Amino acid sequence: MDLTLTPNAVKTVQGFLQEHGETPDAGLRVAVLPGGCSGFQYDVDIDKGPDGDDEILERYGIRIFVDPFSAQYLEGIEIDYKTSLMGSGFSFRNPQASGGCGCGSSFTV
């Protein structure tokens, strides 16, 4: 699976893992869930370890867990972490998305 984290995202995830990663198997879970303004929404979280059917990626010294449903929508995605006066959070550049909404965390394929 082709999934990329920008340097800002890597630094942020490493910080979250140091703060909240309770086990050596901990990593970043990246998921796509039904919902949001445009049909699907992204979800990222620190997880204690992979589930049985997860695809486990090793990128930049970070373990990334992706479930089979989400994997089909995350191929080629770039995940960034942005900070601005309006707030901070992960942003997604997904070449498979055919549309999205203003919130930046919802998309359609």
C-alpha cells in the first residue's frame, strides 16, 4: 500500500506515540468510516496494536495500521499535519477522492 506521511505528520505522530503509546506494538491507526458531509470520513488515532486482519505498514519508524475496508480508499494518500490560527490537525490529499467538503476530513469517491 502506498501511504505517505509528510515530515510534519511524522513529527506529530512520533510525539503522540511518546505521550500515548502504551505498548511497544503501538502505532497510528488510519481508517475510513462511512459518514461525514460527503459520504466518507477519515479517522486517525493512536492504537495499542494491530487487529488480526490489519495491514501493517512501517513508515518513518512508525507502525501504521489499516483495516481491509479502509485500505481500498487510502491507496496513494498523503497525510499532513497542519497548524494555523484557526486550529491544527491532520489533513489528507487523496488522489482517489472525487470530491470533498470544507471541513477537509470528509470525501467522496
